Amino acid sequence: MSDSGMRRRQADRLRVGVTLHLRENAQSIWENGIFQNCLFLVQLLQRSPVIERAVLVIAGDGKTPHPSMMMDEIGVEMIDVHAAFRELDVVIEMSAQLGDDWVKAFREDGGRYVWMKVGNDYVIDIERAMFDKPHAGLASDKPYDAVWTIPEYEHSCRDYFSMMARAPLSIVPHLWTPYFFDRAVARLPPQHSWGYQPGKQRWRVCVFEPNVCMVKTSVIPMLACEEAYRAQPGMLENLRVCNTLHLKEHEKFLHFARSLDVVNHGLASFEGRFPTADFMAQFGDCVISHHWENGQNYLYYEVLYGGYPLIHNSTFIKQWGYYYSEFDCAEGGRALLEAFRRHDSELDAYRHNVRGLLAALDTANPENVMAYTRELQRLY
């Protein structure tokens, strides 16, 4: 074993990196949740008593983050893969996948390599194979020391992740802070007001499911809103369904949409992709959401953080927002009507309750810090 390998094994405190893929051109922090997740994880690791240094390991065509990544003041050090090989003890593969040869050499030199999974790859990989879509990522010959994932994937992905990686899997906490969201809100034009505003006679309802995979689609939210509208038409000003421009010309989706009163009565619109803060500040009073095996989402936390009523089916946040079960559209419609009836009068209690959830997700929460610390120690 090399001298650096011995030094890695004998270090009292660890030097840890989380991979982040950067492109050469414009890249927004809002493109997907994984960019935020990488930064939240490094922020948490900086608080761990067993860590000397926590950094982002930059891979990809880009060398420095684009301004739309909002990383200029986050206080996180960034190094390239060459420096990571020389200077780190543990690398956590998250946003960027490093090469098989690099990983093998890193481990032979005494390093530890962790696979952090924050997407439902079981469903994504099946869909891409069955429908002849480009693959999102292939199983490799990398030797992993461990796989980490978050509670939402324990049911559907535990064995899929662990057996492909030939490594033990651990469940670690989901993390979120409003750091990036607050910065986005601060950049809104003064005429756009973020945060729920009580007193509306009718609600503007929004749906933000990405509609790129079965785990998060707009169909159930649209049906739930339809259920509420049929029962109480006067409560709805409009329904805006984001991330649906690519579906507007699909015959089956058109046939489905045209079966709904909210569409036929001219109350529904089909929109592109927008950040939550921008869109809700201009166009929304309420959000309806639906997931299938993907029950921990930054969208939920953003909407709750703003005091907006969130109609959802996630058991992970069952006591927050307005819950309906699984695929029950009728119950979803009733949850929307219940929110419309109660939300204004219970707004202060709603916001107070949400603070407890956000504290549990925070990177500074000691329980979260110790959960990740235990997994790092388990590597040795």
C-alpha cells in the first residue's frame, strides 16, 4: 500500500468530497434537486466531529459554477478530481459519476468510495429500457464501499441499489434548508409577492409534477382538482399544470384532458417549466401534488415554507399540509376543499407546524449530522 493509502487509514479526522457535475454553459440550481442536495450534504458534513474538511468535487465540462447556480457565497470549497485523488479520504458519488479506473485506483490507495442515490432509478431504468430511451446511467465495475439512499427509496430500490453495487446499503436522512430558496425569493420583482395571501374568494391551483417519469405526473392532481371543482365550482379561479408543454399534442393526453370540466370550461392551462418561487408569486394560491414511490420532494418543503396549502399523498409528511391516500382522487378533491375551507383561519398554526418539519430536515440538526457521521465511521 502507498504512503497516502496508509495516511488515509490512519487519519484521526476525515477529508470528504461530494461529486458535482458542472456544464460549461448556463446551468441553474433549479434544474433538479440533486444540485441542492450535493451542497446541503457538504454543509452538513462540515459540522461532523469526524471531518476535517468537506468539499465539492467538480467533474464535467465546466470549471466554475454559472451564476444561476447561486454558489458564490455558500462557503463551500471546490476541487477537481485530480486534487480529490491526492487530498481526500472519502468521495461520495452523487451528481457526477467518476470513471471506473479512477475509483479503483482511489480505493487501492486507501480511499473509500460511496454511492449516494437520490432518485428512483428502479423505475427510471425500467422505463428507459422498455421504451428505448437513452439510458440515465449504467451499472459499472466500480468497487463501492457503501450505498446510501434516503427513506423514500427504501421500499422500491433497496435491493436494486445494493445488489447492483455489491455493497451494503444504509438509509440516511433527507436534507433541506431554505438557503437557495430565500435567495430566489429575494430576486423576485417587487410587484411579485411570495407567500400565501389569505382572503381569496377563489383559488388559483398549480401542479408542478415534472411528467418525465411515472413517479411524478400530473394526472392524479388534475383529477383531484376536477373532483373538487365538480363539488364546488365557485372555489376555483384556474388550474395551471406546469411541465406539460411536451404533452399538449399527445393524443391520449388530449383525450384525457378534454374529459375534464376544468378543461372544457376554460379554467385549465398547460404551462412550461418554472421555478416554484417565480410561478407561485405570480400565479398560485395552492399546490396539488402526487407521487408514486417518491415521497420526499423539495417542492413540498418549498410550498410549505411559503405557507401555501399543499395537497399531497406523501406519508413522509402526512401531518403537514393536506393529505390524501395513494391514488385516491376523490379523497384528493375532498382534501382540496377542506384546505379551501380551513386554511385561512388556521394559517398561523399551519406555519408553526411547518417549522417543526423544516427543523427536522436542516443540515444543522444534530440528529442528521450524527446519522451521516455514523455512516462515515462505518466505512472504517
